[in-house]
Amino acid sequence: LAKTTQPISMDSYEGQEVNITCSHNNIATNDYITWYQQFPSQGPRFIIQGYKTKVTNEVASLFIPADRKSSTLSLPRVSLSDTAVYYCLVGDENSNSGYALNFGKGTSLLVTP
Amino acid sequence: NAGVTQTPKFQVLKTGQSMTLQCAQDMNHNSMYWYRQDPGMGLRLIYYSASEGTTDKGEVPNGYNVSRLNKREFSLRLESAAPSQTSVYFCASSEGGGADTQYFGPGTRLTVL
């Protein structure tokens, strides 16, 4: 079970780019990297997923170096509504075990004017 | 589609009482999960069900039982509630296990006095 490490909290001003890095030194060959976002009093929701290099969608970008031992979630031009907790997860595409996903404590992002 | 629904939204119990938290999904997903989230903590997996008719323990199963009633429904039962079970409970579902995207319900806020 791959363990992830990410900062407990980050602060940013509106309009800035925010990069949250996650370490996963023992990532396995079949593991994918997935990021979730959680607002207060809501369940987490999927943001982005990748296996290697770079993935971009309408919300964020995910950068994964060649060794895959870390990944960086990039949020362009954040707004106050991006204040949330962000979770980095590593999971095996072929696993039948839900236990393969460990949400941990996440990174609490605070965006201020 | 309603996605993942949970009932009730709020519940207050006295120590020793029992109750069942209900969860249903309408996405025809195979896997379903129960998590608990305590203040300032990430989500911890209680039980999961990789497919209809199967259930497995997660990280914190003690004090809980689950039933995968059919493909749509996955219930969580507290037989004898304890104050340590005061938490927010989230149900989630995914098409498969491992790295598949999990879709979360709105949560049940449970207080045990």
C-alpha cells in the first residue's frame, strides 16, 4: 500500500497559481495518482488522475516526473471558492481492494483576497 | 441521476443504542465504501464491498457491521453506539476498485452522547 505525504496546509491569494506536491516514494508500477477536493460538510470529489507526465483538464493540471515518486497538482489562478482540502491518493488500477486508497489528512488550502 | 444518497443526514444517539445508516447509488457501480471523518482528520475506511455479495474490512471496522443488500445499496450498522463513534460518515461508490474514481454521498453527521 503506497503511502503519500503532502503538506498539511497552504495559503494563497486570489489569482495566484497554487502547486501542491505529494510524495509517494513506494508507488508501484500499476498505481495511478488521483487527486480529490473536499469542501466543508461535503464528501470529496474527483479532480484529476494521471499515470505519468502531464494531465490537464478544465480544473487543474497534474505533473508527474519520470520516476513517479512525486506528483504536483497545479491550480491556475485560484479563487476564494478553491478553499478546500486536497487529497492525493495512489491506487492500483487492477486492484479489487478499496483499501488500496488511503485518503490521509490532505492539504488544507486557504485562499484569501 | 441522484448519484449517491445517504440517510439520515443527522442523527443523535445515546450510548448503547443501535442504528443503521443507509446508502444507495444509481450509477450501477460494483464497489461501495463506508468512511468516517473526524474533525481535522482525513477519511478512514471502515468497510468496503468490491461487488454484490462481498464485504471486507477497512482500516477501522471495530464496532460496525455492513450489509451489501443488492448492487445499489450498502448499509452500515452500529450495534451499540459509543461516544468514540461520533463522526461524519460518508458512503462512496466506484465502478471498480483501486484507482477508479469514487463518488461520494453528502454524509451523515452522527453524535453519540
